[in-house]
Amino acid sequence: MSSRLDDDEVLEYLHRVMKEHRSVHTLNLLWKLVQAQIAKERPGHSVTRERLRTLAALDDGVHLDIRTREDDSAELPSICPVCTSKLSTVKNRTLYGWEVTIERTCPICGFWTGRKRRVPTYYVFSRSS
């Protein structure tokens, strides 16, 4: 049976992994490395990939490079798909005086999406200097 670790404990395991690996190319690999650290010391405990990604995105000790693809099918999100923070809206005024949203940006992790929705597909995690 899995138990939930608190955020500070997860960040401690994340920092250990990042200390050992200068960068980790994919969320799945980062999750496996962190899970291995947790399993050594806290059998029966775990963390989800989504929670690990969110905590890494919010942590100053980890730099996150987000790769995306375009998706025409959906509206622009109001919540960041990477770190779950509220996205800021960037608007512009047209020649006719209408306001249009041209971009949404995350002030926390740096994710942004324009008129064509960007969907995160690949993450590179590295130590911040």
C-alpha cells in the first residue's frame, strides 16, 4: 500500500537525484530515479509523475525546459498544464479597438501558449546554477 510523502520529502529526493544527474531527459526517467530513491529509504511510499513534475517546476533548484506541440482543437487554458498555476493573459488591441488574447504565460515555470494552443510533450530537468 502506498502512502503519500509530504512536499518537502519529495523535494529532498528530487534534489538528491538532481545532484547525482546534471540533467534528466524525460519526466518518466526522473520519476523512476526519484521512485528508486524513495524505495531505498521509504518502502511503500510513492509520488505520482504529475506531482513530481509540479514540484520540480515550482522549485528554484531545478530548471525545466518544456518542449511542446501545437493543438488546434482546444481553447487556451487558464491553468498551467505544467505547474498548475494561474496563467497570465497577454492582450492586444486590434485596429478596430477590440481586445484579443494573443498569449497566455505562466509566471512560475515559464510555459506559454499562443493563438494556437501549445501542449507540453517532453520535459528536460536540470540543476539550476
